[in-house]
Amino acid sequence: MDSRPVLVALLVVAPLVGALLCAVLRTRTLRSAVVLSTGFVLALAALLLVPLAPFKLSGGSLFGLDLHRLIQAGDFLLLLVILFYGLKHRHAAIIALGLFQVLMLLALEFFLIREPPAFQRITCDQLALLMVLIISIVGAIICYQAIPYMAEHERHYRPAHSQQPRFFFVMLIFLGAMNGLVLFSDLTFIYFFFEATTLCSFLLIGHDRTTVATRNALRALWMNSAGGAAFVLGVIAVYHATGTLELQRMLAAPGPAGPGIYLLGVALLCVASFVKSAQFPFQSWLLGAMVAPTPVSALLHSSTMVKVGVYMVLRPFLALFVFWQGRRWPSARATVKRCWPTPPSATWG
């Protein structure tokens, strides 16, 4: 039996199952056991993946259901939730960016993509594996430390009702979304996980629901929504230029649309990555995250979230580098292909 699909499914789906259990379990002991078990499964699955990389998998279905259609529905659901919070807080930027993304996603899914292209959607090369290890192991440790911390946190703030079920629900969803973001090579799937981390960041930063927490959470939401808008525009431009949704295939020469649209698309993906990793001039949303409980700050700042943003910068930047060098020195592209034969994802994507 091939264990690779099972391990990939565990890394993405196990946090979702754990999150749902945390949301319904009101007993602290049982909820802590679920968090500990989920963290253990994530760390073990990540370690078992080490000797199996690099590899590619189809990722076409889950329990007989078309994954592309599931992700498509998830995209629109996430955007509707973001629009809900924008309307709830009467935040014009969040509403405008949410509506813009809905329109762009409709254009992409129902007008540009006539039929989902067939390719292997899951890619685990050495870079993706490194990210999975960081997310799963460090993220699990942060969740472990959050169990006693959040108990003390609530004794200090004295909320009317415990917010821990909601807190651990979002924390675990966050870990699964970040694993999905680095393991999938389909740009529409990556966009879904990108938006999932955006919504999770908002919910975690605003966890205490104070005025300061809400203000900083809204800042994180509108800035990351701007990154999401850049991402979906970049996907449209890259697909128009290359005819592919596979991230690794962006190294191919641009098609009839010309290099201008190709470069614009890759540049927009880089901008989205800069927002997610809170690089200048988009750093203010991450600074505001300091108002959140310490485990949230650890998850966003030093351990996983920022590194995912850096990972996302590296992927399109390599495409830009190869394209630019190929334009200046035609032999550069041939050299790259000799060093990293197709598919390039087997080495560095």
C-alpha cells in the first residue's frame, strides 16, 4: 500500500477533524487530549514523509468527491465569511476587496477555466517537505503550550463563557491550511488555503474581542484580503499566459499572450506572498498581532506563518529569475533544464 496519500491526507485533514472535535467538546480534559493527539499525528506524519520525498500525487478526489469542486465551493464560502465580517464591522476596504475577489474568482472558474486541467496536484519536494516539518512539529509544540496558557489567560480575563473551544478550533484549522498551502501545486488550491489562513489570522488576532484586538484583527483582514486580490489576479494572468494552473509549470516559456502578462502574473503572486509574510511595506498587520494571546503571536511571528509567506515568495521568484535570465542569456533556460529536468518540482519546484 502506498502510504504517501495517507500521510498527505493526515497532514491536511487530521487538523480539520481535531478542530471539529475541539469545537463540540466542552470538557477541558477531552479537548486537551484531542489537541495533543492531533499534534502527535501531525508531527509523526511529517517525519514519516521524510524518506518518501520527493514525489507527486494526483490529488484528484477525496472519498470519491472531486477535489476541485470541493475547493471551488470552499473558496466562495470563505469569501462570503470574509464579506460577512466586513459588513458586520462596516469596513469598506474588506467589503470592496471581498467583492472584487468573488468577481475575479467567478471569471476564473466559470469563464477562463472551461474544464479543470488534469495534472498531479500534490507536490512534495525538499522545500515543501521542510515547510511541512516546520508547520507540523513547531505548530504542534505551540498548540501543546497553548493548553495551560489559555487556561491561565481566561482566569486573568474572566470571560463570561470559555472561548477555548473556538480558539483551538481555529488554531488546528490554521495548521491544516498551512500544510495544504505548501503541499498542493494547483494555484486554485493554493488560493483557497491562502484565504483560509487569512480568515484564521483575523479570528486569532481578534480572539479577546477587545477594542484594540478587533482593530488590529480588521487591519490584518483587509491587508491579507488585498494580498488575496493580488493572488487571484496573478493566477488569472499566469493561466492566461501559460495555460496551466500548476505552480511548477510557471518555469515554462509564456504562451501566445506574451511575456508581459506572464511577468505581471508572477509579480502579483510575489506581492501576495509579501503581504502574507508581512514584508515591507506590509508589516503593520503582523505587528498588530502582538495584541493576541502569546500562542497566536508565536504561530504568526516566529514559527510557521511568516515562513509560509517566505516559501510563497520563493516559488514565483524562481520563475521570475529563470525567465529573466533566459531573456538575457538564452542558454540559461537550457542550463536550468539540464540541472533540474522536467518536472522541476522533483528538486526545488
